[in-house]
Amino acid sequence: MKKYCFGIDVGGTTVKCGFFNTEGQLLEKWEIPTRTEENGSRILPDIAATINAKIAERGLEKDEIEGIGVDIPGPVKEDGTVDLAVNLYWGYVDVVGEMEKMTGIKTKALNDANAAALGECWKGGGAGYDNLIMVTLGTGIGGGIVVGGKVIAGAHGAGGEIGHGHAVDDMTEPCNCGNVGCIEQVASANGIVRLAHMILEKTDKPSVLRDKKFSAKDLWEAVKAGDEVADEIAEKFGFYLGRELAIYAVVTDPQLIVIGGGMAKAGTIVLDYIRKYYRQYAFPACKETEFALATLGNDAGIYGSAKMVL
Ligand code: ZN
């Protein structure tokens, strides 16, 4: 009888591993380092080894394991293959094929931001919802779109890559993806700092942010403290992201938009600025779409990966 499954979240420096029962309870979690040397060829064997060791340690039989879900920081195609994952130094890798060969257990793979969306939809800020958009505001912007309880990976595994939706016309600096003016360049944790400098340059108004190095966290603290320029920056951030989300809302018509990632730690004030402009631009039927903060933090990926195989 199938009683357990594994949810694995592969990051550039660590691999987070979760051991779940089939009711979706996280029974144990641990981490192993991501060994990116030799073009990341050790990564999947290391994961297979830690899973095989856990099964042995708990005295389980392989046929008690429902499956292994693995998320990857890069586009994953429907057949579980990856063409390129720069953070892992990977070219083409058949994640599902290799994992199944090394463990003898059914495996599924998906993109990490999509896994986080699925995790939040299942056990986090979006629990109880079947249609949502998840936005992760970290160093970059990750996204995941869940429709009818299923995450949309698309034809190239790029479904939900909303960080690279075009948002800014008067940008000259290129994005990591090679395009210019992506939403990530002005609304991620790094992006909002870039946006802040652009706005600070254009005004003489005093601000606690002026002439010093600051992070997204410092910026939101300045907003909360009533700094006028910081508020202007937050408005512009809200405009870009709210307008972008209003466009996606007419494509997938979500019940809920979940905001996560490091910047969401500033709290519901982040939602307030996004929601204001979302409502301005959203199609009437979608205007009342709810906003929520993600709640699973760094565990969203292991939950989503586990959900994939259940
Ligand atoms: Zn981009």
C-alpha cells in the first residue's frame, strides 16, 4: 500500500528534501548541498542516494512510496526533461528518467516557482482555492499559475514566468533573460531598489533613502515610517505589478493572487500597493480578486513537489 512520498526542492546551493505521508503531512525535512561541479552531474545521484538512504533508515519497502516530486530552478518540459538550468550548470537532463532509474520509484518534475504555487495552493496561503496566481518577489520574480488545481507549465515549461512580462518601456538596462524592461527589473527585491534609484535621481525631495545603500527591506520600512519618496516608489512598484497582474487576470481569471518571496515579509502593506493598481486596471468581473500573502516560506517547493505525485 502506498503510504508516503518525497517532495524535493532543488536550489542553486542546497537541495531541500521533504518526506510526507499521502495525506500530505510533512513528517521530516532535511537538506543536502547542491554539488554543481562537473556540470551538476552529481545533483540527481545525490538526491537518489539520500532518498534511498531515508527509505532504508525508516525500514520501508519501495512499494510503500507513491512517488518522488522534484522541482528545478529552470523550465521543465512535460516529459520531465530540462534543456537548460543555468543555476545548476545543466544542459539537457532527463530528470524523470534518471531519477526513476536510480530509485525505482515513479518521479515527476516541474519548475520551482510552479512547485511553490502548487504548494501554496495546497497547504499555504491559497489553501482551498483551485485557481490562483502566485508571485514570488525574491532576487528575481518567480510565478506560478494554477487553474483547476493544476499548474500550467505550457509548451516550453515557461508557463507562469511572469517575472519576464514586459512592464517598462523607458528602460535601457537588459534583464537577465536578455530582454529589456521586464517586470522583474523594477518589482523584485533587487528591482525595487533599482526603481528607487531611478525615482530618487529625478527628485530633490528629502528621503531617508537618499545617498546611502539600502535594501528592499529598508525601503518598506521607510514606506511604513511615512517617507514621502519611499511612498512614491511603492506606488510605482504597485502600478507596474498591479497592472501586469490585471492583464494575467483576464487570461486565467484567478480567485486569489498569492504574493510570496523575501519581499512579502514586509507584510500586507505590499499587497495594498499592488491591489490598488490591480483594481484600477482589472476587467470588471475580476476586480474583486482577493490577495493573500504566502505562508509556507521556504517549504512551498517541497509541498508543491509532493503534491505533484499524490
Ligand atoms: Zn526578463
